[in-house]
Amino acid sequence: MIAELTVDLGAVVRNAQTLARVAAPARLSAVVKANAYGHGLVPVGRALAPHAARLCVYALEEAVALRDAGVAAPLLVLGPVPAAELEVAHAADVALTLWDRDLYARQVASIARRRERPFTVHAKIDTGVARLGIPHAQAAAALERYAATPEFVLAGAFSHLAAAEELDSTFTDEQLERFLAATRALPPSVERHIAATAAAMLWPQTRLDSVRCGIGLYGIWPSDETESVVRPRGVALEPALAWRTRIVALHTVEPGETVGYGRTWRATRSTHIATLPIGYAEGVPRSAGERAEALVRGRRVRLIGRVCMDMAFLDVSELPDVAVGDAVTLIGDDGTETITADELGAASGTIGYEIVARLPAHVPRTYVGSAA
């Protein structure tokens, strides 16, 4: 084993139940895009399906993988589906996202007519993120057209919030007002959703009919501010993922000698170095070298030198009994110490979201805990 990810499905389910309680009476939509934020699309999707109103993915291939695995829950594809793949989407019985009134919508309707069954659709409205979406000033007319199109079942309308993690921002309320104005004429049967994890926790007025929670399902807080406000209210999230490898070599470098490519780290004393069999191809950020820490025998040690494609280095000079084969924890617990995805992200100049979402699919995952 070069490295292993351990995912606690029980923790994922408990996080979903916590978020559902916080958001009630709004329904919970579980976001499992990006390989379930690196935790494993199919096992996590299966575990969450009984606990969510729907599963949300970004790409059609994710939805097809869930269907092929026997997941029958409602699925919403949040991202674009190429016209050439619309028949596959229709056959998989997934809901699509529409964000224009013209070419793409006509293509979707054409497939529905040919296959003699309407497409379930959710309309995406741009209220201020400027990615995909019908401009909010034009959205009411587009929604009216979608609702009147016999090839569509307009099941939902949604948007994304740009600054929900910032309590001192007024933009969240501004976006919400734009969204409510755009969707005012919709009947109650059309579900409105704008809140992700942070908004579901921090902005009760944004919960509407349902919330789309992603990062919180995996026990990672959307921001430090979210945690500092919500945790004192008795809301707890459980990190669901641990990431470990093992030391494959030990050697000593003397003062003046360097370690790794570019010779960016130079020993100032006799230093005991451990080599790890993983690098940025296995998900360790290249920027983590000389900044991030790992756990060995319950103690913190620092990554040194440049992270290579498939190897990295630790200074283990303070661990006199360290040995080849010792476990190394990059995310998770060892003894009384813990390293979180957010800590590794901060040390690497990014966020916990990116750390877990970029964990490669080829790194083995072991699933523990009850998903019942």
C-alpha cells in the first residue's frame, strides 16, 4: 500500500442528518460532485441517497455512474451537458440545469420530444456570481417559457451565493432579493434553492424549499467564521476522511547537504529524513513542502524540500525510534494530535475543499462505519 484513504460513511450520514435538522423544514439536497469531494462517488452516493431529497452532481458521467451502481434517487446535474449526450441524460432519468432561453433549451426539448417523455429541469439564475445562469432581470420571462414548454417539467429554480461565509456582507441579502423577485410567479410545486452549507447554517432566510449541502456532509466547515458562529450553538460536524501513508526510507543528511529537487532545503544540522512514497500525483500539494506538517507516532513533523510527483520528505530528527513502515497521517488523528483538511490546505496556500476534491481516484479508499 502506497497510501490509503479511510472514509467513515457513518460520519457522512450523521453530518447529513445534522444539516437536515439545521435546515428543516427545508429539504436537504446532497452534493456529491467531484467524486463526492474526493470521498468516493458511488459509496457516498449510496450512503446518502436515503437521507436526501436528491443527489447533486456536476457532470453527466457522475450521474450515469450512480445509476449504473443502482442508485435510484433523484439526480440533478448542475453543470452543462453537451448536446451529443442529452439522449444519455434522458435515458438515465436525470434532471438537467437550464440557463438560457434559446439554443440549448431547444436541444433539450428536441430530445424529450423524440423520446416521448418530458425532461425534468431546474432553471439556473445568475444573481451575482457571473458563472452560469439566466441574468436575474430576464429570469422571470425565461421561467415562464420553461413552465409553458410541454417537453419540460420545471421542478426547480436555483442560484448560487457569492459571499454567504461573510456575515458582515450585505450581498447575500441582495442576491436573495434578486432571486425571490425572479421566482415570485412560480407555483409552490417548483422548488427554490439558493443556499449551500454556509448559507444553510448562517442565513436562515436563504433556506427556502431546499438547501444544497456539499462540504459540510464530509465534516469540513465552509469557513472558520462559519464554525466559530455555528459550533457554539451545539452543531457539530465529523470529519469523514483520513489520509495515511508509510515511511519507505530513512537516511541522514549532514549540515550543508540538500534534499529534493531544486535544492530548496539545506540542512543546518545533522538531520534524519524520512521518504514518503506519495507526492503531488497522489494529491499532496507541491506547495506543501517546508510548510505543512504530518503525524508520525503521534507527533508533528514537517514536510521539507519540494514535493515530487510521487515522493515527499519529512524531518523526523525528533523521533529517535522512527522506523521504515511507520504510519504517516496527512489528514486525521494520531494519538492526541489531529491534522484537518483545512490545516493542510492553509499550509499549502489553499482551502480544505481543494485538498479533498483533488485526491486522485486511483488512491485506494477503505469504507468504514454504518451508513444505515
